Amino acid sequence: MATYDVADRSAIVTGAGAGIGREVALLLARNGAHVVAQDINADAAAAVVSEIEAAGGRASAVVGDAGDEAVISEYIRAAQALGPFGIAINNAGIGGGLAPTGQYTDADWDRTVSLNLTTVFRGVRAQVNAMTDTGGSIVNMASMLGVIGSVGSPAYAATKHAVVGLTKTTALEYAAAGIRVNAVAPGYVDTALIGGMKEEGRAFLAQQHPIGRLARAEEIAQMVVFLASDAASFVTGSTHVIDGGFTAR
């Protein structure tokens, strides 16, 4: 497995209790970063921290809604307490409701926009302010549906397109301050978001990727941690699609 230069700096990972966020938190810790695992599920966050500490790493948990200003302030303070704050991974989000635009409800729209976009915006706003004097790397979780359309997912696709736009804009604004901002755009990943689907549904999604399978969360984590690391020191403002060829059609 590849190694990455992220040692002796602190990292925030939102939505770190499961799936991609969990794999990112563990991979950062294996490469020497001190990790703040934020999640709305206290037990899940604590389990990640315990696993990191059992392997000799340093970590702490922050529990609550990743878009809550008090939670954001708490995870910034927790990161600064662990070491020089230099990495933020904005991973928390939801899949959103499924319906064509003409039947999409305001409730589903507002919830998806709040969790997938406003949460990322508030996090990035606090993170760049905390990194202005020292520099750092921010990675936002977008989606392949942030670069293409998707029938039946108007809110999810719209929010992920917006995350890409926010990423590019923030990268331009803070490049001179030494803050790099990038996005990762996964295809369908074998996580709890689709884990509850029937087998035929999972098989259908797998077949949509030319590679012929779903992504594994650890594969996405590799790209995220690369972007967070010094190996990506000339990479900013870009969106990295990891979709098994889905969008190459």
C-alpha cells in the first residue's frame, strides 16, 4: 500500500464513522497524521478513535451535526490541540431523495442542500480561516454526479456540482495563502449508502462501471489522502473522478 507524507499534522475528517470517511481517517493515521474523527454517531466515531489509538496513533472524536457551527468550532479546536492543523476532509453527506425534478419535494431538496452543500461551505469557511497563517490542504467529497446529470437525483446532483464550484473558487481565493483545495468525485461505492439495496440493484450499479464492479471505500481513501499529502503540493482547484470509467462513455 502507498505511503503519504502527512505525518505530525492534525487532520479533520467529517463523517468519519463509516464508509469512505472511516477509511480516510484510518489511512491518515497510518501515515502519521493526528486525526479528529467527526460523526453524528458517537459510537462510530469512538470506534474509529479506538482503532487508531490501538495502532499507536493519536485521535479524538467530535460528535454532532457536521454543519452545526458549534460542532465546527469544536473540531477546529480539537485539531489544533492535537498538533499543527493542516488537513481537512469534508466527507459528511447524504444520498438525498429519489424522484424526478417535477415530483421532488421541498423537504427533500432543503435537507439535501443543507447536508451536502451548506455543511461543506460552513466547514470550508472555518477551515480556511484556521489555515490562513500556516497553509494546508482541504479535500471536499463531491461525486461523479457532480460532473454529469442523473435522472431522479436532482438535489444530489445539484449539490455535488455546487461542491465542485465551491472547491474551484476557494482554491483560487486561498492559493496565495498556501491552502490547496480539491475535490474527489467517486462513482458508486460499496458503502452503507447502497448497502441496503437488493442484490439485483447492487449488481445493476456495478455493471454501469466499465470496470464491472463497485468501488471500495479504501480505493477512494487513497486518492483523498494523496491530495491531502505533500505529494500533491502542486495540485489545487481540481476534481478527481474515481468512477471505474463510468463517466468516460
